[in-house]
Amino acid sequence: MFTIWAAYAAFEEKFKGSIEPGKFADLTVLSADIMKIPEKQILTTRCLNTIIGGEIVYQIQ
């Protein structure tokens, strides 16, 4: 819902919705897979990297 189909619904699938050359790269890298860990652990998950427009705007040292 948050990737290709949302881009398709906004008629922006040529620019967004998947990670591939020529598309905007807006993504966040988390310290754990929040879809697989217990709910209580989600609150302790940290952001490791944030990439906007293909540029790293936050990176944990």
C-alpha cells in the first residue's frame, strides 16, 4: 500500500513506488524488522538511516 500501489494511484509510478535507478529514493532504515518483532519491541526500534531524494539526510554514527 505504501509503495508501488500508492504511487500508481497518484499516477506517479514512473517516479516513485519502487527502488530502482531514476526513481526518487525516500526511505528509512530501521534497526529491526517491525513486521516480525514482538509489539513491545517496536518502541525500542531506532532509525539508522533516512534517505530523501537519494541523499542520506540522517545516519547514525
